[in-house]
Amino acid sequence: MEFEQRNRYYADLPFLVKVIAGIDGKFGMFVTESVSRKGYRIQARREIGVEVVTNGLDFSPLNYRNVDSIIDTIEPQGTIDFRVSLKYSYLDGKYNRVPFKGDIFLVRAILEGDILTFRINHIDGPGRTECGRIADTIIDELRRGS
């Protein structure tokens, strides 16, 4: 386990899944080291993709279009797993979007009473985003009440 964070939480897992579904497709800009030139910093785009475990073992896409059919199968308390993929890209000198290797995280959300625990593991990619940033993004969305 790479990262664990506990939070007070006064809703249920179906609400959490709905909020996380709203994160799918969102993007933001960040500064990172260039893929081709060591020591050179670039402005890059980070786009979020979200999947949720279904049937106890398979990941399925999770987004605002299918979230209502998924939350009907989720218990109010317990554990649920997500896979969060970050796609990175930047604009080259001719303003063409150039993708480069992203990061993939496994996120386990455990709700026991009013304590929500996130356990986040980085499973693939160069590590341009830290596990704690994934938790912060989810918490920020929960605070917004998406």
C-alpha cells in the first residue's frame, strides 16, 4: 500500500460513486519534466478516466451516463474499488497535442460508520502524479457536493 487517508464522511457509498463518476473526463494543467529533454519543464494536460469494479473482479467504465445503473447495485457501507487512469499530453511547437505515458492507480474506498478510508496504489506509469493527489481530487469533489 502506498497511501492511506481517513476522512469523516456523512453519506453512503452510492453517493461516493456518483461523485467519482463526475470526475471522469475532467482535466487540468500541470508542469512536469519533458518526456524528450531531461531537465526541461513543460506545461502538460492531465485527463482523468475512472472505472469501478463490477461483479467483484472486472473493471467497467464509470461516468455520468452509466452511474445510475451502477449505484443500484452498491451497498450503503463497505468496500468498493476503482481504477483511475491519468492520460497526459502536451502541445508541441506546432500546437499539435502529443500524448505521453500516463499513470494508473487502484483506489479502494472503505466506509465504516462515518469514517471513509482511501487506500491508493500506483500500479503503472512514470509517477508524474502522487497517490495523495488522487485522494485530494476526490475529497475536493465531495466537498463541492457534485
